[in-house]
Amino acid sequence: MLEGFFQPSAIAVVGVARSEGKVGHFVFDNLLDAGYPGTVYPVNPRANEIHGHRCYPDIASLPEVPELAVIVVPAPAVADIIDECGVAGITSVIVISAGFKESGPAGGALERDVLARASAHGIRLLGPNCLGLIATESQLNASFAGTMPPTGHIAFMSQSGALGTAILDWAGSEDLGLSHFVSLGNRADLSEADLLSAWADDESVKVIVAYLESVASGTAFLEAASRVTRHKPVIALKSGGSDAGARAVSSHTGSLAGSEAAYDAAFHRTGVMRAHTVQELFDLATALSRQPLPAGQGVAILTNAGGPAVLATDACERAGIALASLENDTLERLRATLPDAAALYNPVDILGDAEPERYGAALDALYLDPNIRAVLVILTPQAMTDPSSTARLLADRVSKTSITTIASFMGGHSVAEARTILRDGDIPVYAFPEQAVAVLGAMGSYSRHLERPDITPPTFERDRDTVARLIADAHSKRHTFITEESASTIATAYGISVPRGFVAQDLASAHAFAKDIGYPVVAKISSPDILHKSDIGGIAVGIDTPQELANAYETILGKARSYAPDAVIDGLHIQEMLQGKREVIVGVNRDMQFGPLVMFGLGGVYVEVLKDVTFRLAPLDQPEAREMISEIRGFRLLAGSRGQKPADLDAIADVLVRISTLVSDFPEIVELDINPLMVGDSGEGAIAADIRIGIGGQE
Amino acid sequence: MLEGFFQPSAIAVVGVARSEGKVGHFVFDNLLDAGYPGTVYPVNPRANEIHGHRCYPDIASLPEVPELAVIVVPAPAVADIIDECGVAGITSVIVISAGFKESGPAGGALERDVLARASAHGIRLLGPNCLGLIATESQLNASFAGTMPPTGHIAFMSQSGALGTAILDWAGSEDLGLSHFVSLGNRADLSEADLLSAWADDESVKVIVAYLESVASGTAFLEAASRVTRHKPVIALKSGGSDAGARAVSSHTGSLAGSEAAYDAAFHRTGVMRAHTVQELFDLATALSRQPLPAGQGVAILTNAGGPAVLATDACERAGIALASLENDTLERLRATLPDAAALYNPVDILGDAEPERYGAALDALYLDPNIRAVLVILTPQAMTDPSSTARLLADRVSKTSITTIASFMGGHSVAEARTILRDGDIPVYAFPEQAVAVLGAMGSYSRHLERPDITPPTFERDRDTVARLIADAHSKRHTFITEESASTIATAYGISVPRGFVAQDLASAHAFAKDIGYPVVAKISSPDILHKSDIGGIAVGIDTPQELANAYETILGKARSYAPDAVIDGLHIQEMLQGKREVIVGVNRDMQFGPLVMFGLGGVYVEVLKDVTFRLAPLDQPEAREMISEIRGFRLLAGSRGQKPADLDAIADVLVRISTLVSDFPEIVELDINPLMVGDSGEGAIAADIRIGIGGQE
């Protein structure tokens, strides 16, 4: 895919300036300098030749139809050039020119026009307002970034052109190999999802990295990323730009479900690894482009110095990485070859005077240990150390194993050559052991993602018609919230337990129902016109006797009539009162990009003060819901401890799955809180004590 | 201080090997290569000359008394050399030789012998088992680390020799200037505290950095570090080595107060900045050695690209750094000089085509803004960018301001020269904006430490005699815990409120006391021989009536007699029952290095499951205690929210201060838990409902 962009047969550059120092001139020069083997045609009606290349007045005059056009003319002239391209049959266009959406409403109109014309001609368009692109294997530099990075297997897209330039420059000085660089610009047409798909099928690409400030389309990103990560790692550095202001925040969930939570959930769902700094992004990309993923847990550290091994061990602990226990056979092998003073247990410290052969012998022993899936080799340059020979030996050993091996050769000049040897031998090498450990941690997370099956679609019976009817009903009344009684009905339609209840239209039937379910009960005014019942004194809890119920009946109906004389009163809603169970909260907020974001947390202060909550994108299945439940800090309160019985975790997970299905089935539901969900001991189930459903789309 | 080590008049190297590749030979070569201007005498009875230098058979034969001796002979021979040094009048000795404490008990005995002889002669000793030391200004390399780092103002000590070597090597390649490097080795005599004190008074040292796996003496470290940080920054990378196994963990506090918590508290108390990676350590050291501390809050970001500014803004948010609001005057100044498309508000984006002068004009405006105390200048190498000229211009501007200025010039080759220019102009420069922001965050924390006054000693009245008597009493009975009644008395002696209580020896007096304080009451068996009262059914709570009290009296005394027939029974302890107040926990655990570590947290699951606690070293004063209270995650539960009244924070702080004084006054107290401390609304006070005091030192 996108071959027209990355391996075009010939290229037209429209708007090549005659004078140096102009963008159009840079782009043309860069194309020539990079050694692109196809023909590059400069197009400029006011020039006859540029650098000895014949210049053409327009696309129509070209001697052949190039596959790719790079447009660098001023913004208002772009649309007509698109038409020229379309008429000529060009299908891939890069618009480098700025002055579009980023510059204000007038530019936005220009951009829409350009996109419309491109679509009409079937043209795919990169930009506008971008740096262009680079494909190192094709020797193609269709950008105004001067630096051509070293060839490699990392494909890099950037929503920031300047950050892209800086990273290309840095890649050159760090000998970091890239296969592609794409500056996304305004993403009028091509977006991150298109590039993910294109690079998924490109064998020169081993790792995809992206700098993103947002995604152009959440749905497209989720679809493409989920597919790509199944066979190729994707790492994103996602920065800033809160859109909290644009979000409904009337619910508990809404107030906690910021855009960052949604992006984290999207990355979790799709298996995209998230880096937090540029350094982390490329540390990880380098490792993934050079080494296989660890085939399970279990890391060994091999070192010639104690201090750095302690740093690495600390970092492992912080990252939750388990150091492997060595088999007795391994210890025997190590003992047979290492000096007496060596530390045989992991970390394996082969001492400050370790020569290359000692590294080799220790590595041989570690590679044979079935508990070890990854090895971190640490070297510090001490008096007797030979970093380069050690590096050569490592490269030889690593070429013969499938066990993930990464290195931290600490120091500067003394290890510079050794680092180059390691990189040439496809061993990722880092200046500090902490970096190497962070990389191992991320590789491990990605491995675990690959083991995770896709979400299983829900199979439970559900009554969609009832829900559709109640939502339509609310829409017709221009309500933004479903009434409490309807919310209960909706929950029931999706198999979620709610307290037993009955709308009594007279005191006698209230008494009869209360006797039936047993005291204590709760009484609430039932009226489609009164949403905030407690504000008008429309709720009584803890009603213990028929006499108290009679009092509540009179008081509540009286208050309703006096505070809301025009309200339609359906009666008094009598409910069973749930007591002595654990309270949790389940919520949903619809993210503008990624759709329903499901929240789980302990109730009350755990949510409001401690913000001990976790998020996933809908839909969920039972394993995913169980994972959510277990990752809150307060999980031990549910799992049972100190003689307490565990909560019914299956029931909570079931509610999460059903709720996530409900909000997936009905996009009209924009937010939902079950607060609290009352949870019994294991096997006793869970009951949604209070459900609040907000709806949109009623315009 | 330690001039004999860092500026010795002459140096003897004892044990210079004739053959290359031996440690003794390396050390001698390094001393000569570094250009040390004084005389270096090789000492070796089996050689006449080394490298054309006359070799002496022993110390006594030297033509003068050198100030410093460097010993590299085998471990068993070291003690006699120390004697030779002592007899000759040498006062500073470095023992590089290994084979001491680190090698086992026999080596430990050798080390004690060496230390004893050194002490007898009044010799200060560095090592043994160390790399030696470097002082760049003296051109002194008395180490077997080959690399002499660039001269600078960062003094670096390392508990790991190999890590030290690696960092020296790295310093060379990164152009990182050091004033000193000291390899601490086994710290038989000189430890981190001695070096802190020595470097505090050395004007060539602007920043002290340390790699530590432990401290040799907590007391000495606290004393030296507190003093030094008042006028010179200290940064520590403290790694691993949990000593949890060696600690009493019978209390709640003990189970949470790991060695890491103690080190964090020690660093907080002393103002030592803690780095978590080597990179962080030197990023920060570089900044502190080149730029003044920000004189308050308020950071401005000046950039030629949006993406990196977003990364920097994100990093500021994560680090809790406030971006300054610009004054209207500043905005006017910026508007007058910048292109229309520039972003004037912080971050100030002067656009991709920013030439050096535009950076200069924007910087001039920002420096005039009273809200700005630090500026981060970001540059990405774009088509029109001139990094080196921009760097020169920045260096000029920065030399004329006292506002903290740091830079992130992103990229590789394109900005390499510019980075050198910035460093030469004392502007710290980082490859990525996130690094620069982390540095600003740490500088800000250190500034706040400097503003914090020293802890005020407590002035409240306290009855030490009673406490001493009760501890002595418990000691005499070989108890490891103070009885509950004595613990209450101790609390009262230090002005901490406890529930009203009375040990009734008959039912009538129990009734009288309960009537006096009012029901409900709590009844507990009172016996010095029964510590775990609830285990034998020796506690009844919620006693509402005289009849219930009579029942409890009979039941509890009956159970006590049947379960512990030999126990001395003092009677039934009747206490007021505290209800409906907030519960918090105050605890103390005595750290082996740093002494009493005071913990504060919310009670119950907040401590046990969520581990929402904070630690400080004793003693505390009111402001420090208030800071503790406010830094737990659940602070809002105490501060009052959603219509709730705030808790009596002053009363909690008062208890923290009093408890910290108690455990400082009585080192015999090894652990203490007040769990719960019942806290009323503001002004209502706090009552220690249950106090548990563990004592040691009774052997």
C-alpha cells in the first residue's frame, strides 16, 4: 500500500523555486541528493531549468505521468495543481505548502477544497502543512528535512514536523536506522491509520513508531493498530492537548475519564506501546528492530561490576520484571568456569577482570537455562576490560541464539567502538542499565499483549427492543437523562440485577409490596418530571415499619405536589433496601475519539478522593473485565484478606461486560454510572443500587 | 579539609609493580600522566627504578615525608605499611588493595587491624578496596581509573568503583567537567560524610554528587548533609539493598517503613536531591554547576517548534511545574517584535523560521517579566535555523541575567557545535525537553528546601521521669512491649490525650466510673501478663447499660482466669468509648541508620491495602508535621470537602510532634503505633485510642 508515495516511478515537484533557501528548492535538492534512481521533474512556469534540469511549465507538459507529485506552491494555488494532477492521472500527492487549516478559517476552507478535488480524482494526499516523507531503501527524500537518516528497519511518523527534523538529525548522529519518515501535517487525507496499514505490509519495516498529539480518527486508529500490532510492534509517544473542556462531565465517570485515560485505554486495547519521552521511544524501537521478543518471563543479568548490577536490579523491581532463578545445572556450569569470587546467582557477577572469554562462557551457561528468556549484559570499562573483543564475542554468541539479548556498555570513548560492533551485530546497547531494563519491561508487556486473545463478543441474551423504546421515549421528551425507573428496566433488559421495586399508586399496595419483600425498604417519588428527587425531599430510606411507610407516603407525595405542582406523579416507588455489602462503581463515558470508555473503581472516597479507578474501551469480555478489577490499588479489599470472604468478582465482571455491551449497542448512551453496585460475597451476585444514564443524539 | 588527599605536597606509591598491566603500575602511570606537579615516589623493595624514576625500598628511605601514600600491596602486607607511614609522619593514606571486608571474615579482621593502626597514628584512610581518587584542578589522578575527566565543578563520590570508572569515561565523551572523583571502597575510615564536609569548604566544588548503596553512618550523614546543602547542592543516586529482613516488623509502621522510606525521609530532611538514574544524576548536576537556582516559581518556554513545546508542557504538568502567566507588558513587547503567527502566550512559539535575533528579542522580553524565574529555550534544527549563532546569542544574553536559563537543542550533528557553545557559556543543554524539565523540577524542589527553616526544637512541657520509670519497669520484667495502661500513661506524660479510663478492682467501682463518664464504655482485662487481650476474649466494646457491664465483668475475668491461670490480674479497665470520629494512624519505627522514622496515614484499609502513608525522620515541628499530613493521597478526607467540616489538623500535627519528641528522648522505644488516633472536627482535638509501644535495649 501507498507504493506511489514510497516507491514512485517518477516524481514531479511543483513549485521548485529558482532561488536557494526556499522550501521548493530544498525539496528538489533533497530528492536529487538522496540519490533517488527515478526521474525527478521540476515544475515551474517561470523557469526553464533548475540545476541543469529542464523545468516544465505544468503537469500536462511532462513527458511521462509521474506516480508522485510534491506540491510546494502557495496555499491558494494548490487546488488547481491537484486538478492538473488528477487530469494527468497522478494518484499520490504530497502537499508541503502551509497556510491551510492551521492558519485559520480561510485556510480551513482552502483545505476542504483541496481534499474534495483530490477525492474526486481518486488522489491520496499527504499533508498539507507537512515536511514530506523519506524512504531510505528507495533513496527517496521527498521532504525539506535536509538529513537523510541511516537505513534501518524503524518506520517513523510524526505529527510535528519540527520534532521529526530534530529526530532525523539525532538519528544520524546516533546511527539509528530508519526505513521511513513521514511528516503527517494536517492529515487532510492520509492519517496515522493509513500509514500503520501501509507499513504493516512492508517487509523493510520491523517497528513502527509515531509521535502523535491526537489521532485523526479513533475508529480507524483502533482498527488499524489492533491489526498491525498482532505481527509488528507499534510504539507511540502521545503528548498533551487535553480536550476535557469538550466533554460531558456531569457524571462521576466523566469527571475522571480524561482524554489521557482514553488514549491509555486505546493503547492497551490495541497493544500499542506507549513511550513517555523521545529517548524511551527510540530505546525501545531499537531493541524491537534488532532482537526477538522474550518468549516468557525470566531475565538474567550478566555483569563485570556490582554497582551497575544493583542499579539494574532496582530498575527491574520498579518495572515488575522477575529475575530468573538459575537451575542447578546452570550454577554448576558457571562454577566450573568462573573464578571463586564470582557471584553465581542472578545477577551473575563475573568480576572486574573479566576477559571476553569469561563473558562467553557465562553467556553459554545462561543460554542453556530454561528459566531464562532474556539476558542483559552489562560491561564497565575497568583496567583489564577489552570492550571491543567482548562485543565481537557477544555478537557471535547472539547470532546463534533466539534468547533476547541486550547490552549496557557503560562509559564513553572506551566503549564507543564496542557499541558500534554490538549494533552491527544486532544487539541493542544502552549507556545505562536502567534504559536497558525499561526496554525489557516494555518488550515483556508487548509479549503479554500478543498472548492475550481478541475480545470475545458477548453471547448473553438481551432485550434490545425495550432499551430502544425507552431511549426513543426519552428522546421524544427531550430528556438528557433516562428516568430512574427506565434505567432499572434497561439494566434488567441487559441482565443486570436491580433492587426489587414497585411503583405503588396507593398506600395499600405500598404496604403489600413492602410486606412481600420485607422491611427495611426505600421509598422514592416516581415522576418523569422530577429528576433530582432528593433535592425536593422525594426520597426516604431505612423505612422499618408499616407506620413509617405510611408517614413517608404522605410526606413524599405532599412535598412533590407542593414543590412541583405540575409534575405528573406516577406514584411512590418502593424498593428493597440493600445493606452491608461492598460498594463499587461502574461507569461509562463516551470519548469523542474512541467511543465508550468503561470505568471501574471502589465506591465513595476511593473514587472521589483517591481516584483509584481503571479504564477500558468497550466492548469487554470476562477476562478483560477481571483484569480491570484486579488492577485497582484497592483490589485486596475485594479479593478477601484477613479472614474476610472475597467479593463476587465474577458478578462484577459480568456487570462490566453487560454494561460495555449495552453502551456499544446504543451509541445514544453518552454516559452511565452505576453507583453503587452492591457486591455480595463470592457467589452472591451484585445489584445495581443506583443507575444513571445520560443520552445524547436527541437533536 | 582533606587537603592531604586532594593537594598533597608529595606522594608515595607503595607497591608499584615493575610489569605493566598490574594495578600498582597503572596507579603510578596515571599519577605521572595526569601532570601532577609534586614529586611522586615509587616504593618497591624489589626494584631500583621504574620508568626512569628512582624506586625506594620503603617509606623510611624517602628523601622527604610525602603528605599522601597510595598503597597497592597485597592485603596482608597493608597493616605494616600503615605503620611505616605513621612512623614517617604521613597523615593521608589511600588503600587501593582489595582482599579486606568484602572478601569474608579473614579480610574483615585484616581491615580492622589496618584501621586500628591508622587511628593509632592519626592517619585518615580512604578505602580499602577502592579505585583511589582524582582531583582535576590539582592534576592529581591517584587512581587506577585511566581516564582523567575534564576539569569542572562537580565533585563525585562513588561507592561502586566500576560505576565510577564508567562515569569518568562517559564524562570524558560528554565533556562533563568534574572537580573530584573519589572511590569510597569499604569506607573503613573516610565515608560520604567526611567527603561532604571536605567538599563543602572547597571553592572549586559547586555541586556534590554521590552514588551510594548505603550510608556508612546515618547520624554522620544527616549532620554533614544538612549542613552542606544549606550552601551547596548535593545529589544522590541511592540504589538497592533492602535491609527489611534485619528490621522489627511486628508493628503496622514497621511493615511499611522499609529502608527506602528511611532514605527518602533522610534525603528530604537534609535537602539532598535524589536521582533515580545516572543520566538524571548528571543532568541535574550539570545544571546546578552552571546556572543559579530559580528565585521562585514560574517557568517560561521559548521554542521554534510546537511539538517539542507540547512535550515540555506535558512534562511540566507531570512534574508539578507551573508555567508563568506573562504580564501584559511582556505580551506587548513580544507582539512588537514577533511575526503575527507567533504564539505569544507561554509557551512562546517564535516559529520554525526563527533566526537568532528573534530568539534574542523574545528572551529580552521574557527576562523583563517579573513572573518568570526560569526560561527553557527549545531549538529544533529546521531549514532556516542557525543553531550555532543562536547559541552564541543565548550565551551572551545569559551572561547578563540572573534568571535561570536552560536549553534543549534537539537533534544531532546539526546542533553539536551549538551545544558546545552553550556549555562554554554555562548554559546547561539537553537533547530532549523532558530532561530539561526534570532538571527544572529538581532545582525548584531544592529552592524550596532552602526556604524551609530548620526544625524548631519542641518547647512543650513533658514528664520524662515518668516515662523513664515505666520503661525501666518494663525492662526489669524483660518485656518487649509496654503494657497498655503504661503506654497511656506515657502518652499522657507527653501531653497526648487518651480515652478516660480506670482500672476497677470490683464491679461497684466499675459501675461508678462508667456512670461518671457515661455509657457506652469499653471494658478490657488489665494484666501485665496478658498482652494480646482480644485473643483470649479479654475485651468488650459497646457496653450500653449497667447490666451489660456486669455481664462483661464476669465474662472477661472468667476468661482471663481460665486462659491464663497464672496471670496477675489488676482488674477490669473501663474506658470511654470513642465514636464517630475520623481514624488516622501515627507510628514510629526506628531505622538502623537514621533513627526514629515517623509515619502518618489514614487508618484501616488506607494503610493496610492502599499504603497511603508518609514518613519523616524525628524530630518534627508543627510545619513539618502539617506538611506530612497534607501529602498523603487521601488528604482531602481530612481537609473537609463536600460540606464536611475539616478534621482537627493542628491536633494531629501536635500528636506527631509530641510522639516524635518522645521517641527522640527515649532511644529505648524501637516502635510505636497509635492506631487509631481518633480525630475530631477542627478545634475538637485528637485522642489516642490505642497505643502500642515496643522497647529494645533491655539486654
